[in-house]
Amino acid sequence: MGCVLLFNRLLPFSHRFTRTSIGLLSLLLSYLCYCALFPADTIMQKAGDLTPSCQWVPADGAKRRLQKSFSCVLPLDARPSSVEASRLKTDQRASSTHNVARNDTPSPPMGYVKFGNKKLPNAIIVGVKKGGTRAVLEFIRIHPDVRAAGTETHFFDRNYDRGLEWYRGLMPRTLESQITMEKTPSYFVTKETPHRISAMSRDTKLIVVVRDPVTRAISDYTQTLSKTPDLPSFQELAFRNQTLGIVDTSWNAIRIGLYALHLENWLHYFPLAQIHFVSGERLITDPAGELARVQDFLGLKRIVTDKHFYFNRTKGFPCLKKPESSGSPRCLGKSKGRTHVQIDRDAIEQLRDFYRPYNVKFYEMVGHDFKWE
């Protein structure tokens, strides 16, 4: 409007100029008016840029990713389509769970990608305490097709009320071709455990590491004594009346060695073919042979062989040889291989007499003579 008024005021003098001059003067005045109305920064602004009123605001608190404020005005050709606008509005309303992602957000590094799934165990080492369960677990888990929980879960005897999903969460991630394992030695002597494991899966494979029950009881007592120095003597705990040779079967160290009685409970829920027995004695003298049989039982290729072991004379049992990626051999912890407490010879003979009929019955049940004499 201002340009028009200015031109009208100059019009009376226009008769002094030629037609060409008048044309040039009109173009000049039009240009000056255009520049006054439209600043240069607006002319040079890219069509796709946001206007200065656009800001970055927190999506859901300062620790969350920033998103563009929806209060800013986008240039016409940068505004979203009707479909996109609808999606953005929905995202804004649900910003607590769906934030607008920036195009330059980096992808997660490959190191954070987790492979496999957490599965309920295919096989469980169910016993027995001080029999060699830790050795079997450590030896078998070097097999590439075996993954195992590192600690005893005690799910089926102490934590059953937490549910199977809690139990599954304790398992390592495994590929479809791998076996998931765990070990809790107290399972073998817990009455409710066989039924609970069978309720989870009747196909679960069970491994029981057994040892001369007299030697096992002494080892059990030695471990307890290291934690409780004021413990009564072994004889006081093992016998109700040592003179008469009456053994106290209520003492857990004695009760665990009644393998035949415990196995009867398991055979109500699992066939014998689904239970593999490892000799704790042969695990020391021939670890590769025992592990070969464990691998066969689990349906694995025999990868763990004698080349993986050496005998540690200080500890008195085998250790795994040094892996190429490690600077030292892998032996079991200080709690393994303790020197046993010295027990009166008469007490040992009385216990052997007590266990003999139970051992014979156990040999008959499993079809193998472990020669515990």
C-alpha cells in the first residue's frame, strides 16, 4: 500500500521522463518495496528448516532422549502429511513409552546384542553333597554345547514358591543346540524334589555323583567343622550309642549316604535310564573316563577328553589344564580337597558295617558295583 502511495506522488513529474525511464523507475520502486516487506534472511531460509521458535524439549525427564517441541511452526513444505501428523500426535500423547526418535540416533553396539534364550534346564546335577558335584559341573561346562548356572539355585527345595519363571531367569542364555544345566546337591535327599522336577518336565536328565558314604560323611563333617569350630566330635554326632554300634540316622551327614532309600523316591517319578550315576572315586582317578560317560548320557559329542586334565598332587584331585586364553590352570576352590579330620578306626568300621546292606541294595538298583569297602 505504501509503495502505491509513493508512486502516485511521483506521478506528476513522470511526464518529464521517457517511457523507458518510467519503466525503470517503476521496477526500482517495486524492488525497494519488496525488500522492505520481505527481509533477506527470510528469502535465504531453506524451505526444510525449522523456524527459530522451534526448540528441543525433554521427552520424559532430563535423562530421556530430547524431542522437537510440537508448538513450533514448520514451513509449509516441511509439514508432515495428514497420516504423519496423526502419528506424531499419538506419539506425543504416549511420550512415556514412544518418543520421536532422531534420525541420527546411533544403533546399539554389537557387543550389547544378547544371543540365545533363557530356558528351563535340560539336565540337573541333583546330588550328592561332598560327592564331587562341583567338579562334574566345572568339567562338563567347558563343552561348547553346555551352559550352566554358576551357583546352586535351590529352587526345588527352598525357592519353589517363587515359580518357574523366577527359576528360568537364573539360567544362562543358550542357543537351540545347547544344553542348559544347573546343580544343587541337596535335591537328591529332599523328598518333594523328584515330583517337582517331573512336574516341570518328565524329560529332564538327572546326574547323581555318589561316593563311599563313610568317606562322604567324614568330608561333610570336615567342611562343617571349618565353619563351626565348636562342633561336637564326629563320633558324638554319628552314633546314638557307639558301644552298641547304634548309628544316628537323623544326622544329615549320615542320612545322605543312604543312597538306596533316596533313589527309591526318585524312581517313582523317573525311569532309571534317565538317571546317570557318576563315581566320585573314579572322578579323581579317571576324570576323562567319567566325563566321557556323562557326555554320552547327555547326547553330546566327546569333546572333553584326557587332554583337558592334569592331576594336582597338592590338592589330591584333577584340575583343568590351562586354556590358551588364561595364564593359569583351573582348579576347584580352597573348600575342595581339605585334609579330613582323623576319625577313630573302630568308628569307621562300625559305619562300614552299618552302610553295607544299603550299599549292596544300591548296587542292585543301579546295576553297578561301586566297591565301597
